[in-house]
Amino acid sequence: MVKLSQLAKTIRSKNAGPDLITFDIMFGDEKVFREVTSSGALTAERIAELFGIERERIVHFDAFEPALAVKVAIRRFRPSGSPGETDVMGSQMYAPLLELEVPVSAALRERLAA
């Protein structure tokens, strides 16, 4: 198992309007992208579990091959900037993704160690 933060080139979150936060998980290598997306470790259900939310809060989940990226959008609990809302820009919401463990092949593990 390897942490997603060791496999992805960029993991970020940002505001996507008053009601959504979007997450971008981008890879710099097509083989890594394919291995992660086919591993079954990065799914809408797993993301819901990581963030402690109901699966229904995830309104978009897509692996976008031309960009070697996975894009996820979740519905906020409160509108951006409303009283009690904790991250207006949504820029600090990605942290749970960093520790997501992904099963990888021995060949990829060797490439990462080199």
C-alpha cells in the first residue's frame, strides 16, 4: 500500500460556488493514474467514508483521462461564508485524501523507491 499523496502530483480542494467544494487529484504519469483508478481504492464511496459524509453528498465523481485527474465535488453542509462555515474558500478540505492508502503493483513500488 502507498499513500495517495506519494502517487499524485497535486491534491487540492477549492470553492465551487456557494454550495460545493471540488477536489482535484492530478497525476503526472499515465501509468500511475491508471493503476490508482483501477485499484478500487479511490471511489466515491471511499471518499464519503474518508470525509465522514453520506455518499449522496458527492454530486460528481469522475476520472478524467485526458488530464490524468480525478475530479470530485461534494455538497457543503453550509453555504460558503455563512455563519458557522469553517472554510470559505474550501482550500483546506483535501487533507483526508493525503492518507488514503492505495494498493500498487510491485513494479510501481520499485519505480517510487528509485
